[in-house]
Amino acid sequence: MRARLLAFIPASHSGKVEERAEAVRAMNAVSGDAMGMALQVTERAVKRIRQILKDEPAEAALRVAVDSGGCHGYQYRLELTHSIDAAEDIVFECDGARVVVDNISLPLLSGAQVDYVTELIGSALKVVSNPNASSTCGCDISFEIK
């Protein structure tokens, strides 16, 4: 399944599409490479996120975070959120699929891929590959960083 980078949209910016594009260009100019710390999201995941968010308020998004814990030291947490903190969160958006990552989790998720996975036991949005992880547990929720 093809993956693509989601566009970086500053959480504090809620303007029109043209204003968002300008905000992205400005962020790239300031940071040198705002997309250097980006998530890859498969087409399946984008479609599923849009389905989940369609009946939610406009500010709703999928939050992808890293918490300490699990059998390898860190674990992924994916949840629906209605709260975005402009000082702490980075919003990625593509075709109506909004993903929020806090600034502490972002370096641990940089270059990671989110997919919508269907298995015998069920379907779920998951982080399926992370270049920052040296190993994962059998359930792919817990990981050890390099």
C-alpha cells in the first residue's frame, strides 16, 4: 500500500486552504525542513481516518503518541482527540484526515508509517514501521528505540 507524507499544518493556524499553504511555506523557511519530522500515512489509513472523523466536530483528529511502558520501554497510543494544544501539538493533514502528534512524541515517530491493518482478530489503525525502533514486541504496540 502506497504511503505519503501528510502536510504540516501549524496547530494554531485555522485559516483557509491558501493561508494554510502559506503557513507551510513559512514553516519550511524557518525550520529548513518542516517535513523532516513527518509521518507517512497509507491511503487505507487516510480513508479510515476520514470515516472516523466524518461525524465528529471539526477540531477532531487522530492523536498518535508515544508513552513510556510496554514490554520494550515505549508504546504507541492512537486515540481520537478533540483537544489540540497549539504550543505542544503538531497537526498533519491530508484529504480531510487530521493526525496530531505532540512535540515530545514527534522525534520518536519521525519517518514512521501509520496504516489501517486488517487481521483475523480485527482491524485497527497502527504504526506499522518506525525507523527509530530497534525492536518491537509481538503485538507491535511496544518498541525499543535505537
